[in-house]
Amino acid sequence: MTPILWSIAGTDSGGGAGLAADQRAADAFGVHLCPVVSAITAQNTVAVTQVQAVAPDLLDAQLEALAADLPPRVIKTGLLGSAANARAVARWVDRLRERGPVQLVIDPVLRASTGAAFASDELLQVYRDELLPRASVITPNQHEAAALLGADTANNVPGLAGALQRLGAQAVVVTGGDAGTPGLSLDWLQTPHARGWLSLPRVSTSNHHGTGCTFATSLAAALALGFVAADAAVLAKMATTHALRHARAVGQGAGPVIARPGFGNDPTLLPRLSLDDSTPASWPERLRGREPGVYAIVESAERVEAVLRAQPTVSTIQLRMKRPAGVADATWAALLGEAIQRSQRAAHAASATLVINDHWQLALQAGARALHLGQEDLLALTPEDRTQLQAARAQGVMLGLSSHSLWEICRAAALMPDLIACGPVWPTTTKDMPWLPQGRDNLAWWAHMAPAPVVGIGGILEPEQLQAVAAAGAAGGCVVRGLGDEPALTLPAWLSAWQAGLARQDRTAIPALPHATLPADGATR
């Protein structure tokens, strides 16, 4: 069934912002928008000449009619027009949440881009007291965030987002396309799953009317499709940038942005997510790394040797050693170092690339030339660690990173790795993870969108599955348990499956949008 999204917002007689922009954004995502009029504006591309809030009883009547027939998964608010209307929205959110989960996205439209004020002090107070505590996500620009908090400055954007969370908002995206690093459009993301700067190259256009409405409605539409807030923000960033690229010049002032389908599988729209509060300084790019093909993962030096003795064998193998419980630091360092050096000799003899999973500092000390880090290890890096890792990469050390969600692939992209892992492709018991299977559709999307070669990992137990991984366009497929006790006996089938999959690649099968990889939390917010 098509997800239903309510937008409670104002009209724009110029067709640029408000419910007009919301309708375009919802259509771009394929969700059904119910446009609820909370205020009527007289405006064009140059100025807003009048704003009239609808009567609270008329707003109530619209919401009551919808609740009886078209209950929402998500409610998005824009221009509310009055404190009374804001209170009515809060009451309806509570009523609907008594029946089931409903998320609330608040776009606090406090001022028009032309300068007209839309919010009284009373309305600001209702936002703070009644709407923010009910909000799933709030999407102010920097100046709106400061106004909601009564702050004098909008410079400390992460600080503003944290303060809004303390007022009750579960997640915050402070849109900042009008400030920050020259040449980049930056939005601050702060959600239960991820935080950091979402960045994309700035679209140079004077036609930007409706940008905030488009972003908020796009995020709400993504929530309605089942994405968690962090992933929904990634899709909203993509959709809004796409809308800016298709902005329309009409009238004498700023024309409207035009949201439309097609944003979801354009690789140039994949944002990057910073690791910390530091504002990105540029948009660096890197040549794509090589494609590993069949990517063997083993747990010991003995297994590395066994795989690489097989004829034919793989060109890439990962040593994934787990530290035994109770082993002292010095003992573990010695064990790992010896295993790496032994494995490195075998890899050199077979002209293969040896990748060391985790334990990156010990691996570098032992002479490793290729590393792989999971997202937890990535987030644990200190600024000094990142400097050390960057220095190693400058000396030719390769880096692979894991990813399971949209925000994780954006975070991985920010580090310009040589390889990005997408998983789990199928259900796996190798690791206990919360992620839903990616399937061939998401793997094809990852392979098409990522700025580095993508390998599929997770649940690849039969050669037919590896063939599907190759056919989806991945640069490699990880085989773990499928190597069996005698890799020399199993590898020929895996290598043949990979070649068969390459012959069946169909780049037209890339989905318009990926599917969600974390279950929607089902929370009332």
C-alpha cells in the first residue's frame, strides 16, 4: 500500500514553496501526500504581501476527515500560521499515536526567504513547549534553530542541534546550504544513529525558492517508506540537491526548486558524512581502486596459506583474527604480528593482496599493506589516529571500510577508501547484527552509487549466490564459511561462479531507491 504523508502547511500563490513544493517532493518519492492548509499566503517570487492563518476549527475539520479515511505514517508541518493551529497539531499527533506509530517532522517556517516574518513570540513558545517534545525530526535552518532557542548566534551548529534535542526533538537536521565552506552545501545531521556534516557540492543557482520545504517533505517521505532518520536525511539531501539542479526560472525573483524522480540512483548526488564536528574543507576525489573478484576471508595464517596454495586461487584474501579472551596485550601483539608476517609471505608468493581486518595499528607495525575497518572501529579513531592512518595511506597502504546503511556508505565515502563492503547481502550468522539483508537490489545500488569498488559480504554460502553478486555489478564477493575445510577443492567452483556472474551483469537493474536496512523503530516518534 502506498505510504500516506500529511503535510500541514501554507499555500504559496506563486507555486514555489509550501504545499506546492511538498507535493512535488512527495511525488518524487512515490508517497501519497494529503495537503492540509494551515495558512494562506499572498506571494510571488519577489515578496509575501499577506499571510492569513486558517481558523483552528477548519484545520481540525481537515484533520478529522483525513483521520477517518487516510491515517498517516508521517506528519510534516510547515507554515502553521498561529499558535492555536500549532496546539491543534499537537493534540492530533497525540490522538493518532493512541492508535499506532506516527512520526512527526517539523519544518519550523519562521520567516520567508524574502524576509517576511511568519512566527509570533507565542507561536515560538508553542514550538518549544508542545511541538519539539513530540518531534521525530526537526529541520530548521541555522537562523531558525537559533530563533527557536532564543540564541544570539547561529555559528555553533552542532551546539544548536544538541540544544534542540534537549528540548525533546529525537533527531535534528540543521540545514545550512547558505553558510559554511565555499563550494559545498552543508547540513548538520544529529540522530540516534549518526551525527556529522552531510556535504555535497553546492548548486550555483539563484532559483532556490522552496528548498527548505522540499528537504523536510523529502525526509518525511523517506520516513514513510521505512527509513530511519539518518538514512532519510541522506535521501532528503539527494532529492533537494536534485531539485536545485532542476530549479525553474519564473517571475522576477527566485524561482522554485523542482523535485522530481530520478535523484535516487544518481551517483553524483551521494553525499558524504563527516566523522566529527570539523567542517569539511573541500570535496576531494580519488581514483577507483582495483576490483578483487572472489574475496576470501579466513581466521588464521594457516588458512591463508591453504587458500593461496590452491590452483587457481584468489587475488585478495583477508586475515580476520579474533583476539582470544584473557590474552595479554603483549602476547596478542606478538601472535598477530607473527600471523601477519607469515600470511604476508604467502600472499607475496601468490601475487595476492593480503588485507588485515581491524587491529590496524598492530597491523601497520607488522608491515601490513592493506587494512579493513568496520564502522565501530572507524568511529573509535581519534584525530591522532586518523592522521596516522592518512600517513600510512599516503605511503600506499590500502583501506577498505564496511557499510550497512545509507549514512554508513556516506561516511565511508568521506574517507575515500579503496574498497567499500556492502552487507549483509543475505542473512548471516557469522556476526550478530541488527541489519536487514541488502539483497541483490541494494547491492546493485551500492555498486552503482559508491565512489569506490564495492564488495558484497554476508550469507554467501553457495556459488550461485556469488554469481548473483557479480551479476549485480559488485567488484567482489566475500566467501568465508563457503571455503570449507579444503579450499583447494572448493575454490574452482567459486571462481567459475564469479566469471559466470560477470557475463550476466545487467546495469539496467539498478533500483530507483534502495530499501531500508534497519527496521523502522516503530516508536511513536
